[in-house]
Amino acid sequence: MIKVELRVNGQPVSREVDDRTLLVELLRGELGLTGTHVGCDTSQCGACTVKLDGAAVKSCSVLAAQASGGDVLTVEGLGGPDGLGEVQQAFVACHGLQCGFCTPGMMMAIDYYLDTDGSPDDERIHRALEGNICRCTGYVNIVRAVKHAAQARIAAGKPLGKANHG
């Protein structure tokens, strides 16, 4: 057993876990944050994507012990007390989901993309989503959702890209 201490969606968390526990298992099992999905168990589908210290990672390939001391953001943390965040709202407005299984991972990858790239065009969006698989859609509405979320951030006075890391 190993003690893991981190911040999850802004809240401090401390747990004793087996040293082989994956971050996704800690989030879903120990913490009850079931928005992070387990799809393939091989880090291919991206359904388990979260942000760890600001970077998009596949939580099925990160040990909880590796994340210790870090800051984790899950899909549950994208919104706030006032409601859904820009990316979540954009998925609703643009019908960027069907079955919803891949959606949390897509949202986290998109949130990271908007944090790091200030120019959301189709080619860059497609590249940003390469590590996330959706079996239900043709990605058209997902790309629309990314552009919608980018515009919402700009309208709210939040800069896109590297300027967000100040």
C-alpha cells in the first residue's frame, strides 16, 4: 500500500492504495468520479482522458502513485457552481455526442487543446483529437463544439492558447 495525496477538481485527496492502482481506478472507485470512463484498457480510445498538472493524460496508463502530489481535473471539474463549463455547454449546443461514452474524454482533450492552442481550425482540431475515438459520430459536431467552446472562451474574456498558462 502507498499513500497518494493530490488535488482532484480543486479538492485535496489523500488515500492509501495498492501501488498498482491506476489513476482511473482511484478516480472511479475510491472517489466515485464516474465521468472518467474506462474504454479499452490500453490507452487507445481516450475515454479516460483527464488533465494532470494541466496536461491531458490517459488515466488508464498512469499509476495513482505517479499522480501523487499533482493536480487532477476530471470532466466533473470542468463546470462550476454556476453550471456547465464552456466545453460542456458547447457539446450540448452543437450536439457533439451520441451515446456519450467517449464524451468525457473528448471534453478533457478539447479543454487541454483550447488551453494550449490559440488557433482552432479544422486541421488542428483533428490533430488534437487523434488520441480519442468516437464510434458513434462522424466528428463533425465535435469539431463544431470545439469552435463553439473557443468562441465562448473568447467572449468571456479568457484567452486561448499559451496565454492561459500565466
